[in-house]
Amino acid sequence: MGQLFYGSTDQPIEVDDELLMHVQLVAFTKLRRGESFVISWKRPSGAGRETIWVHSSIPLRFVCEAEPVSLDGALLEELAHAATSSRGMDLSAEKKPAPGAAKKAPLSPVPRRVPQAA
């Protein structure tokens, strides 16, 4: 189970590792563009929901226990579309990358530069 830390709190938001890797890519893309968005989830106790407004001025940290996986392009599109909507991303919905998804992109924590031919 992965963990998302937001703001100055040390209380994590627990999210499935593979889903969290997808959320991370969408979040970094949106924040890089200067776009804020909403993420919500069901509370672990089952009573109610929590929602955060994700903004580049607020610390955001992702902790994944699993190794990087191939990403599901359809899930990335779904999360990106949701993040753009007024409802935002809902992490409590049963979203899970499809095994062997057709559109795959390796997740890398650090962008790699490809040397250009001279």
C-alpha cells in the first residue's frame, strides 16, 4: 500500500501502489503546468469522505512500496480528465490498472534525457 502525504501533516493517505503511481504522474504533470486540482477519497473508517485542494505551494510526497510499473494509458487519461473536472480525482473509486494494458509507459522517478545524435 502506497502513501500520499499532503501539507505539513505526517498522517498518510493510503492508496494502492499502482494507482498511486498513476496519480503521481497526473499530479506532477498538472502541477508542472501550474494547475491546481482536487483529490478525494473515502475515510478509512468508512464514515464520510476527505478532500484536498492540491496546489504547487503545498508540499506533496508520494511513497510507494512497489517497484515502478508499466502505466495504463486509459487510467492516466481517466485520472487526468477527472483532475480537470470540478469533482476532481476520486481515489476511493475502484480504479486499478488493467494487467497487460495496451498503452504502457514506464514510470521513472527522474526524467531521463536521451543523448541526441550529432
